[in-house]
Amino acid sequence: MILVNGELEGRIAPLDRGLLLGDGLFETLLVRAGRPQLWAYHRDRLWRGVQQLGFPEPDEPQILEEVARVAAPDTCLVRLTLTRGEGPRGYAPPEIATPTRIVSAGPVIEETPPHARASLIMGHSEIPVGVNPALAGLKHTSRLEHVMARRSWKPGWDEAILHDALGRVVSVTQGNLWLREGRRLVTPPVEQAGIAGTRRAWIRDHAPRFGFEVVEAYPGPTRVGQADSLYVSNARLGLTPARLVEADKPGPAWQDDPVYPMGIALHEAD
């Protein structure tokens, strides 16, 4: 089901700036029984993006009602997209924007039990992502870099590690990257590139109660390769183990990993 401004299968104007210019924001919501998980984190990121881009503030109850309308009874992913709406030709935005709101549901998700998850296999993408503090952290709709990065995956890869134009490791294609070094969890900053993931924010808030320190730093490829363990976080997967494609052997079983209890707590968080 797709709602456009609350209308079933509604019309998106050909001159919508989200379509023409990528002038928009989106959230990918994991929805269980009609409720978006970790909504407070999604809301905070979306509202930051709205303020950054100068959109009118959305109607939160309206959004939640529409998410519940499109969601399947079981677990599914729902995409919420906000664009600036129609405007004159050119880059200058209209003085008064009338945003377009699109809420669409994906198919029902057959969630793998957390204890049964296998490690994602990752390589290093050759497609660099840009450095732009004005857009870093936002989940904006201009994602062509990630489309190209996804095309760069080699056979057998489940993910790819992305580097920015300065050569720094900044994320994975579809989420945030984590390295475990003892009781320290290292993740790249998001002030210059990358997305401020909702699960990333949850892990930062809750890691100390599981005995982990979170450090934001740009790890080089050598540090990535020497980490005790690697993980990917996003709305679809929560916190999931990963390993490099060239690793000579898999790491410990996920349920034996010291991060596993935190992964379970994130999976169950609402």
C-alpha cells in the first residue's frame, strides 16, 4: 500500500522537487504490529533534517496514523518520504513549501532469530562518497553515491565498506559500521559524511550499560582488518556481525560474541 499525502495511490506531481532534485528526506521504519520501532530516534533525525533543509514541521500524529494504515499486521519495513513539494524550475526553493508526504509499505519480513544470524560478508567499495558537513548525517533522498556503491559489490558480498573522498572509512552501503577492540566499540563520525543511523544512536546511548565504551574515529583499512569483531547496524538488521571477505576464518558464533546481549536488547527495543 502507498499513501501520497494521505491518499491511497495518490499522485506525485511531475515537478515535485524530490523527483527532480532529490530535495527530500526519508526514514526506513521497522514496523511491528503497526508500531515503528525506535520511533523517537527516527523522529529526532527527521526533525533535524526538516530544520536543516528548511521544510515546514511535519504533523507527527498524522505520520504515525499513516504508517499504521499501510503496515502489514506482521513485521514489515515502511518508508516515509518527505519532499519539499512542487516549486519553480531551478534550484531556488519556493518561499512557502507545500511538502509531499509518501508512506509506503514493503513486504512482510521473515525475521531471522537473532541467535541464528550469520556474519555478513563485506569487501571495500571502490566508489568514494562525498564530504559535505551541510548534509552529513541526514537521510536525504539524494543517494546516487550509494546506488553506485551497491553496483560495485562483488559476487558473494552482503555489504561493502565505504570510504569518503579523503580515503577515510565512513560507513557501509546500507548502515553504520562498528569495530570491536576489546570492550571498545569504534564507529566513524557522521559530521562530514555518512548517515546518523537510528540504531547507531541507540547503541551509543546504551553501550555503557553492557560494559562497552563507544569511540568515534575514522578507522583505516588496517585497523578494520585487525579488529576483534566487525558489525553492521541498520533498521532492517539491528546489530549484526560481519567479517571481511578476505578473512581466513569466521569469527565466533554470534551468540558467543560479547556484543550479543546488546544486539538482543536492540532487537527487542521499541
